[in-house]
Amino acid sequence: MSLTHFDGEGRAHMVDVSEKDFTDRIATASAQVKMLPETLAHITEGTAKKGDVLGVARLAGIMGAKRTADLIPLCHPLPITKVAVDLVPDDTLPGVRITATVKTNGQTGVEMEALTAASTAALTVYDMLKAVDRAMEIGDIKVLVKDGGKSGRYEAQP
């Protein structure tokens, strides 16, 4: 398989998608933020000094998806039709599990937008709680589902 972001001389370039069909496309990505149980309590009890951690992180994730082409050099700006970011406190982690789903009708997929949404939400959780827990860990960032376009459906194996 050849890498599409390089030309014949090995130079990076933005892929030409002008000949691709417009199709419905969707991608879902995940991330998690591990933290101390007492840090998680600030989220679940609403006592974080910076405010509503999950609400602010949800908005940050949505904004991140919309700004992906500004952050990732070879991504196309896309007409995003939906972004949903879910943040769920999980005592067994302990921490927050994040899932981001992005949709478009376009000529290229939205995996990078979903990954950026999940990552931005995770970074925001860290930012809002770093004063009480600098040892939080952001991880397990991955694409869970990608569908639409010529390459069809991809689902991560559990």
C-alpha cells in the first residue's frame, strides 16, 4: 500500500480529493483520562474550582473537531454536519472515558476530526483538574469506527 500524503519524489502534499464522490461519512474515536479517585470526585460532586469539567470539555471537543484542518497540516477543511462528545465518569478507571463522533457528507473521512475532538476533550479535563492532580494520564486514543467512502467500514477490535 502506498502512502497518499507523499508525491512521487517523497514530498508531503495534500491529497487531491476532487474526483471522489460525496458520501455520508462518520467516525467515532475514544480517549480516556486516568486520575486519582479523589480527583474524579471533584467531577462527580461538581466541586472543581474551574467549574463544570465535563460540560467545558464537551464544548472543547466540539471546537477541536471544527478546527482540525488548522491543527493537522494535511487535513482538508470539511463541512462537518454533526459532532457529539460524550464524557462518562468511570470509578473503575478511575477517570473519564471520552467518545467523540463526527459526521459529514463529503469527499474524505472524518477520522482526524473525531480523534481531535476526543483528544481536545481529554486535554481540557486535564487542564481543569491539574491543580489537584498533576499525575493524571491521557491515553487509549484511537479510532473505534470509520464508515463511508470507497474504503467502507472499519471497526476496531475489542
